[in-house]
Amino acid sequence: MADTAVALTTTPMDAFTGIIGAATAISAGDTAVVAAIGRTDKLLIEVVNTTTGKTVTVEAGVGPRAALGDLVQTFGATERRHISIESARFAQADGTVRVTMEGAGTVRALRLPPGS
């Protein structure tokens, strides 16, 4: 199992973003690591399962709500979902957010602008 860095794209207010590149491919059993800098406010993570039905896990971090544990969701074949999460539950000590995929897929991370 390997860690794969996922770029965080910041979107502008009242303007179109530039062209956003392809989502980051994640191999089965690997973990997408989003450098959220400990802030998950306005963070939107897109996860696409590109295999048959598999689970995706957002790993609990080290904050005061981490005791609630991981968030696990079963994805259908080729299903796309989006999630916004809170740092008190999911931010790791190094400020990252970790998303582990049982099957292969892609992950993309966007930060919406303040005031949105």
C-alpha cells in the first residue's frame, strides 16, 4: 500500500477557475493524501471508483472528534461521490487528509474560496 499525493486546487471567487487537470489516479489498496494544511473548511473531495463495488475510507485524524473513527462508504461500480469533512475529525497531525481506496479510482480536491 502506497501513499499518493493529491494536488489541492483553490478556486477563485467570482471568476472561473483555470483548466483543472485530470484527477489523481489511485491504485487499489493505496491512500490518497490531500495536503489540506490542517484546514478542511471549504474543502471538497471528489472520489471516483473505477472498479466494481468497493469501499472508500476517510481515515480519522488526531483532532478532538477523531474518536468517532473512520468514515467508510461503499461505492458501486464506476460511482462518483463528493464529500466535505471537518478537520476536528479527519485532519492528521501533519495537516493532511487521507482517503484509502479498496479498489482503483481517482481523487480530486478543491478548496472553495472564503465567503462562498
